[in-house]
Amino acid sequence: EVQLVQSGDELRTPGASVKISCETSGYTFTDYYIDWVRHDPGQGLEWMGQIDPEDGSTKYAQKFQGRVTFTADASTRTASVHLNSLSAQDAAVYYCAVNLPSWGQGTQVTVSS
């Protein structure tokens, strides 16, 4: 059974950064890209980018370039997203996903002063 288990909800102040992890199981970690998407009621579903766990190569959506970093650790089968310089517009539920298809359960990020 394919499973993607994300880290817990986060509360941050504006200007801070957040790191969300996605621990995977049930498939060969390096065989599938991991995508990161986020959803909020105002913006809908936004694709943030993806990482190839085999070689660590990344592709970032233009909107997030310079502010987001994806990592993938094959030894722990865990992918992570690090987003800095948070603003209220970054408040959303963040998901990792693989094209099996399978999604993580979502991580709520709240940005508030």
C-alpha cells in the first residue's frame, strides 16, 4: 500500500519560514517524481513544483522560485518543502503527491501575526 504521511500543521508569523515533510512507503522511492501543491479557498489548487528523488533535480513554478526549496532523502524515503518569507497569502493546505496516484493527508499552514 502506497502511503504519504506529512508532518503536522504549522503556525507561523509573517516573514518566517516553514518546512513540511512527506514520509513515503509502499513503492520504490526513486521511481516517481514528488509533486508539491497547495490549496486555499481563494487561489484554488496551485502546483508548486516537483522533485526527482533519483537525482534531486527540481522544477519550481515561477511564482515560487527563489522562495521554495524541495529536498528528497532516499535513505529515509522522505521529501520536504521549505518555504521562506511567508505572508498571509501563503496560508493554505500543502500536499505532497506521487503519480500512482497517491497524496499526503495535507498540512495546514497558518500565517498570522
